[in-house]
Amino acid sequence: MSSLQRHLRDIERVPPPNLWPEIESIEARPLLPEPRGRQLITAGVALVVVLAGVLIPLGLLRLQGSGHGLSSGDDNVILIAVVSQSMAPTLSAGDAAEVDTDAYRNASPSRGDIIVFHDPKYPGIEFIKRVIGLPGDTVDIREGSVFVNGQRVDEPYVSPVLDRHSFPATLVDPGRLFVLGDNRTDSNDSRFTLGQIAEDQVIGQVVGVRFGAASAASSPPPPAAVNSPSVTNSSGA
Amino acid sequence: MDDLRVEKRDDIESTYREHGKRLWWALLAYTGDREVANDAMAEAFAQALRAERGIRSPADWVWRVAFRIASAELKRRGRIAAPVDRPYEIDDRVSSLLSHLAKLSPRQRSAIVLYYYAGYTTKEIASMTGSSGATVAVHLHRGRRRLRELLEDGDE
């Protein structure tokens, strides 16, 4: 044994802790504690499929049951026009997304949330993507299936996946989020040049969508969108 | 709980019994910080338990994940380990070892600990730390030279 090895063995003079009870208690915490966004968007997609025909004429599909109405009194909710297909089928170009700018005032984004954010690399552009990995998570994609911390993520909001690409296991850095567009074949996101995005650049959470509301009165833009930034998902890379 | 899950849990638990101490000591040598070592190890094993698919080699998997978590935490704290002013008891030989290790770069430290203490090859370390074998060899070489200097100074 080299002297280096011998010196390093000195570390064994420190009594090691028994961490197993703690490990079991961490493990008991669900990896995906049914975050609001995930449940709601899942429900939203189901609704889109079942009820789209009924609701689209009304122009509004609420993804969140209560608390985030779009009444004029709710001034923390802004409408933004969706201008790309990167979040299809959940959001399509021409839809208007309802964004709660208060959602993360006292909370952090959860996995599954759809968020609107800026990125310093693309000044003046707002993006819409879905949160996949939180700081400290390891995200990888195996032939199109997303895994967070080794556990496969159930993604009912993604269209029957055409995308069979893989992405190597990546640790999400502190203060960063790993985001993907639902439209995996046509989205610039954390897999590509967008990279991991900064948590402090998040503007708000998408809590509802008005289908076609942004294109219905495409020029000029609908009144509701006048005071709102337009959103690009920057298709492609 | 179904049988598969029980089997997996037993598998991970026996990995803990077999590798837990050694991994913890390695993490302590790498981070110089008991709390970071505890957190990284607990989280790595918890992730192994949560993993839906069986992990082919749980031991290698938890070593890799624990070191990655520890490395991210060190970056987050924006400092390398500073083993002075420990709030807990630690004997002189350990504290001098940790203070020597703290003078290496994090990458030199991980290379030294994983190679000389844990017995991984440079190629395995490269795969664990997301680096290349040649880069690991360079860190290992520089870290070894520096650590030997420090140890010789300390012995005099």
C-alpha cells in the first residue's frame, strides 16, 4: 500500500453515521408529489380530448379549477399569445395562455408545471416550457422516455411519441430548471441551445389556455393580449 | 409491496451495508464536510430505492450519484471544503488530512479519493465524473504531487 493510500485511510478514524433510517424516510417522499401543474395539465389534456369541441367555441378551457379566474379582478393573471408549436398539443400557436405571475412568489416551480420565462441568451423573448427537472435532479432521456432521478416520468401530455432520441444523464444545477417543450420533435429546450434555465428568470405559471384566442382576432391582436408580451417557444434550435 | 420491490429494497439495503461506510468516508474526504457527505449519500441511496427500473450495479450507481450530488453541493456553496473550525470533534490526523485535501482543486480531490481510496480506475472515474480518462489522469497526477508535498511538509 502506498503512503498516499495509508494517509487516506486516516479518514476511517471518523465514526460513520447510520443513514439508513433517513434514506428510507426520504424514499418514502414521493418523487412526483402530484404537483398542481401536473395534475391540472393532465386533467387539461383529458379535457381537451373529450371536451374540446364543446369548449373551444367558448374560447376558454380552464386548466385550474379555482383560484385563478381570469376575471378582471385577478390582476396577477396575464394573457400571453402563444406563437409556436413547441408546446403542442397542450398549447398551440394562436392560443392565449393565462399566466399567473404570482404563482412563484412564495413557492418554487414543481415538476410538471408549465412556466413562462426569459432567458438572457435571447433578450426580449418569452418562452413557454414545461418543468421536468428541479435543482439536484438527474434528468435523462432514453429513446424518447424521460427519466428523473432514474424514475420514468409518466407524460400523458406528450403526443404519442415520435421522438426516440436519447439525452445523457444530466444533473440540474442549483438555481436552474431543466425544461422541455411538450412537442419533443419541435422544441428548443434544455436539450439544446436553451440549456438549463435560471429559476429567477421565471415570470409565472400557465394556469389556463384560451384556445385560438390569440389568432381569432389575429390582426390586430385581441384586446386581452394588448398589454401582454407575445410568447415564442422558438421552434427548432 | 410486490415481490419485485422488496427484492430491490433488499438489494439496495445490502449495498448500503456493504458500501455505506466506505462511500461515506470517501465523500467526507472529498467534501471535507460531514453534512454534505450525509446529504449526498442519503439522497443517492434514496434515489436508488426510488428508481423504477432495476439498477444493474447498485454500488457503482450510488457512488457515481453521491459524488455528483456532493460536487453540485460544493459548487452551490461556492467554496471548497474548509475543514478548520469544525463544530464537532475530529482527531488531529483526520483534520490534517482534510486540510491537505482542501488545498487541492475539487477535481483533483475527487480523482485522488476515487483512485487511491476507493480503488476505481481512471477510466471508471472519468465515466463517474463526466470527464475523459486523460483529464482524470492529469488531475490525478497534479493532485498526487501536491498532496505528497503537503504530507511531507506535515511530517517534518
